[in-house]
Amino acid sequence: MPEHAEANGTEIVGPHGTVRGVRNRVRAGLANFESLSGLRATSEKHKIIVYTTSFRGVRSTFEDCKYVLLVLHNLRMEVDERDTYTNPSYITEMEKKVGCTQCKLPQVFIGGRHIGSNTEVEELNESGELRVLLADFPLKDTKAQPCEICGGYRFILCRKCGGSKNSTRNTFTSEFRALKCTKCNHNGLEPCPKCTTANTE
């Protein structure tokens, strides 16, 4: 009977609520993945997220990021820019969402939907489809003043270590050893408290 049920594609649930059978476990895993993706898409439904880099070592990548931000700025869109150079944790976040490693920058998400890089944005902009995708997003208030704490950069110098990456000296032993600050990233920066709160609302 169980074999017949699996052959028909029905779920075989064990006494502890687990799904039995390889095919059913895969189906359950996909359903769980889609559920998590749906939750993420909901939280980003009203956001335009662009993963960029401010590192100018690879000029073409920097210019591609600058181009995408300029296009969205000209359309008066509020952009949640996530600079992977300033905050490397954005790289892992982006790779999980895109589903690749060493992804090309920039990567654009509109309303939780992955659009692509500068190439896709350029094509959509030239065809007029980009305006259609952004039709439900409010226009940015051009008279709005930048954040008085970070100046619109969304990161500030670490208030704990002052950007030195070293916290208080080690007092547990007689040997001097500087301890690495855990509050900031590798650049000695921490997220702006005001902008971080605004982005989670």
C-alpha cells in the first residue's frame, strides 16, 4: 500500500510528521524553499535593492554600478543601495538570493524580483519596460535632506573603536594583546542607527 501511494505521487507521512520517500522529501524541500522565498519577497515588496561596489580597482564594474544608480536616480526612485565593498556580508546575502557565486555587479532587485545586472537594466530602460516595473513605487522627494547622522552613506565610523578595529586591550593576562572590535566591519564602519531602523520598517 505505501509503495502504491508513493507511485501515485501522494505524500507518505510518518508517525512524527516527517515525509517519507525520496521523491516526497524533495517535494517537501522545494515547498519549504518556496515558502521562505515568498517571505523574503514580501519583506522586499516595496523596495528597490541594488548590490554595488564602491571599490574602483575594477573600473568597468564600478562604472556599471554607477550607471544603474544614475538610471534609477533619474527616474526619481528611492534605492536601497547595498555596497559589497563597505559591507562584505552583502556578498553572501546577494549570492544566496541570486543563486550563484562570484556574481557580476551590480545586481538589481525590484519588489523582491531579481532583474539582473546593468545589461538587463539598460535594455529595460531603453524599451520603456523599466518605467512599467517601477509604476507602483512612489517618487523620491527631491527636496528631502540626507540623513544628518551619516549624510546618506548609511554607514558611520564605529562608535566603539573609532574605526581602528581594535577594542580595549586584553586585561586577562599580563601580555598585551589588542582585541578586534566585533561591532564594526573590516573597514571599521557600522550601520547608521537611523537609516538601519528606517529600512526595517
